[in-house]
Amino acid sequence: MSEPTRVCGMIGAGAAARVRAMAETLGLSTDPQSGDVVVQEDGLFVVGAGITARPQAAGRAWMFSTATPSADRLGRTPVEWEQAAREVDVAGLVRDEQSRVLLHASVSGVQPLYVEVHDDVVVFSTRLEPLVRTASGSLRPDWSAWAAVLGAGAPMAGRTTVEGVRRLAPMQAVVVEHGRARTISAPWTWESVTPEAGLDRETAARRGLTDEIVEVLSSEVAAVAERPLQPMLSGGRDSRMLTGLAVRASDADSAPVTAWSTSSDIGHTLEELTGSQVARLVGAEQQIVSGRQDRFPEDFLDYARATGFQASFHVWLMPVARRLAAEPGTILDGLGGGVFLGGGFPDDERLLAVGSTPDALVENRFARACKYLKAVEELLTAEAAQAVAARVWEDFRGVAEAYADHPNGATLTAYLTRTLPGISMAPAAVLGSSRPTAVPIMSDAVVSRALRVPHEAKRGGAWYPDLMERVHPEFRRIPTAAELTRSRQHKRRGAAIEAARWYRDLVLASPAAALLGPQLGQGSPEDWQRQLEVTGGQHVIRGLALLALWFDEHESCLVETDVAALSGS
């Protein structure tokens, strides 16, 4: 049974001891006989699981992803790194015959790749914490990253929790050549895709594009190397398509596909119940994993460590992630469907109708992607809330302005500022810490085709019925859990009074308490509970808890724990 992807290493000279320390943090061995040492030679030391050699025109190359594909998918003809990154969505390393070493991200960027770049050496890891915990000098928080955790759910623009460590963007690479390190970028092909004028749902079906997308998605699922397939099955659309395709891709004489469901902790059981209809329809077994009230603090801490304390989204996945750690095969996750197939985070139709300016579109996209800032204003001190909003806007604008008048601008902006830094932590870090986790919708073959369909044809999930019907004719008749939701049937686990007390005690005892406005700073557990019952308040409190836990675990190596620095004071 293969292991989850974990890779760390050094390009350049002088950091071998640190690589050994990082490997230990990742549960890897640096004993040359262990099989974890990928390469150890002059100027290159790499240790990992889930990393494999791939064909390269000159020199040697290795690739890895959240579910590393077989090198056979690239064929036997050597390819350059850009082609590998696009065709099979892998990150990787290349050492050419002149000893030039290149470390690159994939076309989607979903496989995290964190780098600490110095003049003559690059230290890297697929998980953030090994870099943070083994840093040779004292650490300083990146307050703009923490502002984004509080106000948007995750850092933007490649930032991480600490200064000096960054996450590579899609198709970005670091090169070490002649003793010098530099960062480069290859063309991101998703930027070059233009929606086809007049391509509505009917035209997409008539031209065969809808069928083509499903066929490509089916091929991506079928190409997943390690079996059995273990699809996540919620009450949504993407997971039912992947579950149907997983059943289709499985051998007739193999055990039934098991689909995994859990509560998304929004106060109802409709995710599980809707999933059960889908599983029964396609002949999959369904396993429902429920979280326990008394294990919520443990779940949150494990989630925080898995994500590097960087995202406030999928705490509720921890119980099923633990369960899947004991299972064989590959998890399937529907990351990216909502934004690329479902038209998520669209531009305001009223702005489009009046021919809005690029600046107005960027501001509108900011309001939609960073909606937790309203809760920040309500729950933090005025000074802290103002600083959080200003820092988040600065990073968001730095990404979004490049796509202000791009025909797929709303989609690409949402992906780069929300899906990639935050939502992708679910498959890449939470589920990905348990088992190899494939994200078939994120393949270039799927996304590049989906971007040809204008946003207005996908708005509000309008394209989904046609896509789902190609997988199974009955799928479109099953409402999603979101469509069925009218009221909560029970208290959210993350909003129970026990959780509220835990959050309150944790934050008030930490430096993060200085950020709190009167509602939380002077509030009772019941006041905290009321905020946990609404989405914005829940995300802000989760962000505060991540900051509090991060301070607690890293205080000894931090040169700064005064949160006043967030406001620049």
C-alpha cells in the first residue's frame, strides 16, 4: 500500500542536516537503504514518499503530486518539465547534464510546494511545517498571511504563516544554476483559453464538448493507478459524478467501490442522505463517518497541523481522513468543479450589463471572495479589522488586477485567491495526509475545455444537469443537499457549547486575544456560540484559533508574538 505524498529536500550546498531534520518531521528516513532517499549527491538531496522518476530529455527527473501518476502516462518519449506539469499535473525536479537543477509546480498548483530561497540554496517541502520547525534563524509571522486567514480563509499571493517561505504558484519554478538561485515561470495555459462566443449549454452539447468533458474526466479517473478507488461522496454534484465514474472504471469482478460520506457540519444530515441515493443508484457501498462532540478539539488541532495552520475551511473532514488512513487505494476528491464547471463566484450581472470598468470588477470580485471581512469588522477591534481588510485587499488586488479584463477573469481570480490557497487544502493536506488523493477535475484536459464555455452558460450550476446525465441518466433528478436545505435539523458540532467554550478558552489565553473586540473579548461562551452559528463568525473564530494554536506550538522560535504588528503598530 503506497503512502501519502511527502517530499522535502535541498538544492545547492550546505543544508543536508536540515533536510534530515525535515525528513524526520515528515516521518521519512534518510538511511540510504530505506528507500526514502531519492537522490543524495553534490548539490542535491531529496527524500520522499510518493515521488517517482519520469522520462527526461537530458539528465534526470522526478515527479510527484497528491496522487502521483505512473510515468507510463507520459509515454516513453522524454518530455520537458512544462509538458509533464501540464499533461499529468505533477510537480517535480529536474537535474540536467550541466548540473542545473529546477524545482517546479504543476499546472494546477494543487500539490503544495513550499520553498525557502536563498542566494545559493533552495530548501523545499510539500508540507509547510517541516520548513517552519527546522528554520535555522528566528521566525517572524507574515502578518499579511494571517490577515488573509482571518478575513478570507487562507493566505493569498503565495504567502505562508512565516516570512521567507512561499508557496510556488501554478507553473512556477525555482532554478539553481552556477551557484545562484532564481525564480521563473512558464506560461500558464489556463490564462490563454478564451470562452467561445455563443457557446451555451445547447451548443456545447451539439458540438460534443459536454460529452468530451465527461469522457476526459472518465479517462482521468480510469488512469488512477492505485486501486481501489475511494471517492468522497457529499450531497453535491461533483462527488456524484466521480463516484459514478469510479464504479464505471472498476473491474466487474472486483469488490464494490466504497464511497465515503461525512457531515459538512452545517446542521443537517442531507449530505449523507443525498449521498446514499447516489451510492444505491450506481451500486457503490457507502460508509458514513460521523464526528464525535468530545473529539472536536483533537480534530481541530490535527486539522491545523495538517494544513500548516493556514486554512479555516474543512475541519469536519478530520474524522473521515483518519478512517481512510487505514484503507488501501486512492481517494477521489471533486476539487475545482464548483469554480470551473459550476460557474462559482460570478461577476455581478448588473455590472456586466452596464459595461463596468476593470477596477469595479476587481472590487466586486473582492467583495464576493472575501465576504468574511464583514464578520472581521464586527468581531475584532476597529484597528485590527481595518488592518486585516487593508492587507487582504492588497494581496487580493495583486492577484486580481492581472485578470481584471480577462474573459475568464472571475473564474481565474476565484481559483487563485480562494480555491487554490484554501479549498485545495482538503484534498492536498487533510485527505492527502491519510492517502494519495486524486483530483481529476483539476487536470489540464478538463479545465482547459471547461474554460471554453462562457461563464454565463455555467452560472448557478446551469451546466451540471447535462454533465451529470452523461455519467448517469438519473443523477440530474436527485436534488443536491444545498437545494434541499431549508433549516438546520441539529446543532453544528463546531457550534456546540462545548466547542464554543474550547475556542473561547484557547483564544483568550493566547496573544490573539488582543485582536478581539467587545463581542468576543467580553463575551460569554453563549456569545461565542452565537457567532459560531453563522458562516462568517465561524470562519473568523477558526482563524483566531489557528493563530492561537500556531503561537502555542512555535512560540519558542518566534521573534514576534505581539499581534499589534498586524496593524503596523
